[in-house]
Amino acid sequence: MEAPESARPRPAGGDPSPAEPAFPGRAAPAPAAPWERFSAWLECVCVVTFDLELGQALELVYPSDFQLTDKEVGPGSQEWVYPSSELTLTGFCVFQKSSICYLSFPDSHSGCLGDTQFSFRMRQCGGQRSPWHADDRHYNSRAPVALQREPAHYLGYVYFRQVKDSSVKRGYFQKSLVLVSRLPFVRLFHSLLSLIAPEYFEKLAPCLEAVCNEIDQWPAPVPGQTLNLPVMGVVIQVRIPSKVDRLESSPPKQCNQENLLPAPMVLASVHELDLFRCFRPVLTHVQMLWELMLLGEPLVVLAPSPDMSSELVLALTSCLQPLKFCCDFRPYFTVHDSEFKELTTRTQAPPNVVLGVTNPFFIKTLQHWPHILRIGEPKMSGDLPKQIKLKKPSRLKTLDTKPGLYTSYMAHLHRDKALLKRLLKGVHKKRPWDAQSALLRQRLLELTQSFIIPLEHYMTSLMPLQKSVTPWKSPPQIRPFRQDEFLRSLEHAGPQLTCILKGDWLGLYRRFFKSPHFDGWYRQRHKEMAQKLEALHLEAICEANIEAWMKDKSEVEVVDLVLKLREKLVRAECHQLPVKEATLQRAQLYIKTVISSLPKDLQTVLCPP
């Protein structure tokens, strides 16, 4: 949708003071490109409406400088054009445009009257991101793995309204406001939607234009910082989690915040869900569901509405923290999705994905999946709802399946009866739900940590000793991970040291080794250890006597040292290696010293004027 030139929002300007650098040690950034601050939080804002002839239709994409044109750029794809800089983004495709439309509306089987909020996730289809996202690595290097920007998926946060309206032919007003982002800040974006969507439905485009301009004034999301985000006369105060935060059931308390008028709306977390509310119907099976998530098992969550399906899927994928969830997941998935055939085929084993669906048609389509969780209508009373029963997959009946967890999986660990007893006691004593959620989150965190600590200890033992890192030899190799050797170590250094739960821990580890989560965890840890070795090697070189080394070396060897040192400095900067600033400065000094010892012609080659 094209906006008139005069109506187009402009980038923020006129700030008398330069922006502070986002990260310590980095130079102050250049003036912000158009919509750079906006794009640090959101890709775009979409409005999807129901058209009597077209069905779901994309009514508006904002900022208006981002346009969906009809120009083809490949099989089944469209361009996003950014006119002011003549950049072309091919991230969205034709089918993704229709996917946004379908994913932004509840399924026809979900009678969602009134206002409904839910989330979806969809794959990016080719193309490149705009150049101002080149610094994603700086954010990701400081953010917890679970909160890093999505590299290949878009996250959609939806506010859908369906109310009777006699002025509309169909008799209903049906419209969705959608925030599209790569940040998994579900709590922040749904809170933002609850502020702006009701106002937008009343005032339409001018309201949305003003909100986008306000978001374009927000500071970037810097891990470890507490930010004040003004929007529509309200200040939302949030703390962006950092990977160095102490792991606990709730984020660190804020202190010494500036006085703000109006008083800020403080969000306890940008991402944490109300786990107790999400898991209420399945509390007795939370531990088994945790195992299924740990092992990356395919799971279908069939719920009455997209808000229930998306919240439960997001709760399931978050229960492995601090482990990163390395499998695919779709909080809300429809039969119209472009990947429907790919994810529902019977010609191969089900993929490692957690699907949230609302259409009972999926029961028939996904009968061959090993785990299906069907949730019934929510109970509004304060009592704990009747717990879903464990059932065999053979008891699935097409379109007539009762609520239950349909699986043949046998849990490896004994049920944590003490946790269930405490939660049930909390229900009877009317303990606040946020306190119940904190208790549940803490137990799941402790369970994951008990499982992962032995792996961390064993991985650390594979690291070469620091004394074996010498300046003039290549750094030693990390020893390979041997599964049998690790399993033998569990007898004296296993999870029983930190967890009271009994069960077949060995069997659980054996299955974990075959899961995408072990592969993801191992690759990340191996990468971190390799970077640590690189940093130790650079430090060893900088602590050595460079003049003594050069005495009996040929020019070729000296030039080779210069090139290798420069390469190490580039890697230290690009990969954010854990190297002290003093070490980097000393390496630069070494390079100058070595070059100055060479003949003038070589100096000119290595340091051209």
C-alpha cells in the first residue's frame, strides 16, 4: 500500500547529542539510517483483514517505505523495495505473503469472538536482510542463546479482533494487527500490541504511523541494559537479558532507575510466559514433555484456539533453558501453510518439529506422528483442571479424539511428586500464578542443569592444558567427545549429585546423543573452546620475547609471523574472541616492531602508504 509522500514517516533527527555506543569499546555509530532503530526491534507491522471476495488479505504493511510489489524475482517470489536507498530485499515471497494472511487469522474451527492474541513462526524464503542488520552478531554474542535473533525465521505476534458489525456485509469486523520480528520477545510484543491494537482499530492508519515513528526513536536492545520505551503516552520499562546473568527463575530486580512521568509500565521479563497457566492441563506430564523436548521428538499440540496452541508450544520450547531449542517449532500452523506438504508427508519419518494446530483435520493427517497432545477447552475456575490422561496412539479416532497425550514413549525419569504436591498445595492456598510459574520454571531449570552439568564437566576435560599452548607452534587440538567415556564418568560425576530424581539417566543420555539438541550444544561448546584456544595462543605470542625469536629467523618466516598475527587480530575482532584489550594493543605493537626490522621494500609491501 503506497502512502503519499507527505504522509511517509521520516527517520528521527535533530538529536543534539550523539547516540552512545551500543557496546563498550566500540566507536560511536554513524547517524542512523532510515528506520534503523525501528528495524532493531521489528521487521515491519502488517494489518490483515477479511475480505468477502478475497478471504484474508494484506491491507497494510508499515513502514510504508517497505512495499510488496508485483515484480517477480524468482520462482514464486516477490521483492521488498526500500525506495529511499534503492535496496531490494527478497526475504518475503508470494507464498509467505499469503502465509502471513492465514497465520494471522484463527482457523475457522476456532470460534474466537472478541480479542485474541497469539504467535506464529515462519521460515524466511531466500534473499538477504538489509545492511543495518550486519551487527546482529554483536547482539547475539551478548544475548542468551534462547533470545538471540532468529537467522532464518520470522516471528509474528498477532492481535486479532472479531466482533459483530452490522455495517459489514459479512456481519463481523475481522482484522489482525501483526508485529513481525526476529526477536523472541513474546511478552514484550504482546504487551505492546495490547496497548496499540485497540487504539488502531478505532483510529486506523494515522495511529499506526505515530506508533512506528515512536518505535523508531527507541534505543537498540542491548543485552544487560534496562531500557525505557515510550509509546502512546506510556513508558514500557524492560531489561534485556544478558548471557552473563545469573540463571534463576526470575530476572534481576531493577534498581536506581530514573524517575519517569508517567510512571513506567515495568515488565518483569521480555520473554517469559506464565508457565503454570500454560501447563495447567498437563502438569502431571510436564516431566515427560520435558524429556520429549530434550530428545527433539516430533510433537503435535492440538488446541481449541491459536492462543492456547501458540502459548503451549512456546512454553514447551522454553522449558529446556539454558539449553537452546535446536529443532523447528511452529506455535500456530495451518493447512494453508506453504510447508504443509513438507511437514505432513508420510513418505518419511516425521521431522523434528513441534506443531501447534487448531484444526481437527490434523488428527487424521498426522496420525503417524509418535506424539500428539490434545488440549480441551480451558476451565475458568481457580481449581486445577482435570489432568490430561496418557493414551496409546492406537486410540486416536479421526475428528473425535478426546483430550490426552497420545504416545508410546516411556519416561526415563521417575515423576517429581514433590513438585506436583507443592503446585497442588499452591492451588488450594490460592498462591499467585506468577509464584506458581516461578516454582515450575525453577524446577525445570534445575532439571536441565542437572542433566547438562556432567556434559559440561566432561567437555571441559577435553580442553588442552593452558601450559601446552606455546607461542611458536599451532595451538593443540581439542580431544574428541567419546560417548562411552562420558557414560563411564557418570558413575562418580553424574546428575545424581545435583538431582534427587531417580531413573534411567544412562538411557536418557544415549537417546540425547542422537538428538539435534546434542549436536547443537556440542557445536556451540566446541566453537567456544576453539575460540578460547585462539585467545590463549595470541596471549602466549604477546607474552613471548619477540626480539629473541627474530634473531635467527629468515625474512620469509618474519613476514609469515606478521601475516598470521594480522589474521589473528581480524578473527579476534570478527568473532569477538575473549581477548583482553591490552593483549590486542600489544599484538599491534609486535606487528610494528617486526615490520620495522625488515628491509624498506618489504615494509612498503606490508604497510603501503
